[in-house]
Amino acid sequence: MAAEVPMFQHNIKQANQLMRSAIPLMVKLDIPPTPYNYGIWYEYASNRNPKLNQVVDRTLRRFGGLPAFVSRELFHEYLLPEEFQQADRQGTALKNLTTNLETDTTQVSNELQKLSNTLKRSKKALTNLDDPKQLERLALVLEQGAFKANQAIEHFSQSLQAVQEELASLRSELSHVKKNGELDALTLLANEKGFERALFSMLPHAEDDLTLLLIDIDDLGGINQEYGNKVGTSLIRYIAKLLLSSLPEQSFLARLNGGRFAILLNETELSMATQLAESLRQEVAAQKIRYKNTKMLLRPVSISIGVATLFGDESPTELVERAQHYLLYAKHSGKNQIAHHE
């Protein structure tokens, strides 16, 4: 039903004419008749969204078709902008929720501490108290303290329930990603399939400012032999977290295989990308890494990086192949360095 949204902006006669124009286009280009594709090609045939038409044309030139996940991205961006922004809003809402929960935790802790102090003072006062009026005042103080603590606990309980609901939703999303096979179980980053999806979805929008960094942990095989595979596995996780913490916005990180990672930098020219690559290389080289189980200090760890920025109408395969070429050059040149097009 989602694909019918733009059709409401035309009358039935116009909608039928546009659909008769869109369907032959889909047949000619072998576009599957999914709701996303119907929506996109209906809009394309209407010719009222030049930006969408431009992106579709560029995608067709590069890929010879419109991959399903690209259709989905285009549909959400150009046909359902409000819904497309919900993910950001949900993330912000969850951030606010955790902040509020932290505040509520402090509040309930304070109220319980106050009640505890009141109880201690009351217990001490009761040892030599025989005036009925004083007893009444003391009972009132205790009642007020218990009421405030109870209010704080109830409010905290509501906040906790809201967080649990959000976490359940996130777990559901994570489960969905796992089922789609786009998650690397070792690092919880995107895997090679997830990387390919991100690359294909970014490319139609890129204009010579999409850069790929291919990163490989130097001599991971030697590290596995020297310290054992468990240490090598822990090192991969460690480097994954280090890379993730050092990335700018508008970037995407995936683990491809072994100790190899891929970073996609959107709206980033080669000069800026090489600066980031060098920064990452230095950051890893400066680490003094201890294996947590034995506390042993590992020998110095380094990475090699191949950097490639999109050329013209270059295909995804060509971009990856160039980055691989530069990565191999860095490896053969002595490792612990970056290589890129001059």
C-alpha cells in the first residue's frame, strides 16, 4: 500500500496514464513489480521530481538496473521523507530516555536515602518518647517520607518499563539484521554483504566524493601462531572498536573477513580521506595492547590501508578493486603504511 502514496496527488485518469507509462519502463528494464519499484517508477514517469530521475538515470547507467535495496533507499528518501527521518528521531528518543532514566535513578536513590535517614532518626527518638503529640508528628514525618519514596519508585518503574520496551524494539531490529545476514557476529559491525548493500546504496548519490578505505591488520596469521587464535580474535574485536570510535560522521564501517575492514566515507575527497587513514594508522601503531585473560603485552600491532576515491561513473567492483590494489601495494612496501592514487 505504501507505493500508492504519491498517486493521491493525481486524479484517477492521470494516475492511470502515468501507470501505463511506468509499467512498460519496468518491463523493458526487467524491474521486479515490488511496491517500492511501482512507487519509484510511477514517480519517475510523472517527471515531477528531477532529482529522483537524475539519481535513477545514474544508477541505471552504472548498474544496468535498480537493485532492490537501492529501490528501497530511493523510495524512503524521495517518496516518504517523513518516515525516512523516523530512525533519527527514534535514536534521539532513546538517548533522551536513557538520560531521564539516569535522572530518575538518582531521584529514587535520594528519596530512599532520605527515608532511611528519617527512619534512623525516628527509631532513636522513639526510645525516649512518650508525648502523644510528638508521636503524632513523628508518624506524619514517616508517612510523608514513605509517600515521597513511593512516588519516586512509581515514576522510576514507569521509566524503566519504557526503556525495556525500547530495548525490546532494538533487539527485534538486531534480530532482523541477523536474519538478513548483514551482521558480523564477531564484531557486531556490518559484514561483507552489509558492506555491499551500503556501497550500492551510496554510489547513486555520490559525485566523485565517495572514498573507500580497505584496512588489514598486518601479520594477523603470525599473531595467531605466536599467541593463539583466541588472542587474534580478541585483537580483531579491539581494532574494530578502535576504528569505530575514530570515524567521523557520514561514514560506514564493515568487517569483510579475517582482519580486513572496509570504511566508506561519504562526501570526503581523497586528501581528507588520506589524512584520516594516516591518523588511523598512527592510532593503531601507538596502542599497547594486553590480552585480557593473561595480561600479556602483545608485540606492536599495525595496519595497512588502501585508499580509493570514486572516479566518474566507476562501478562498485572497480572501486573495490582499486582499493585492493593500493592495499596490496602498502603490504608489499613494508606494511604499517597507506597507499593511494597520486
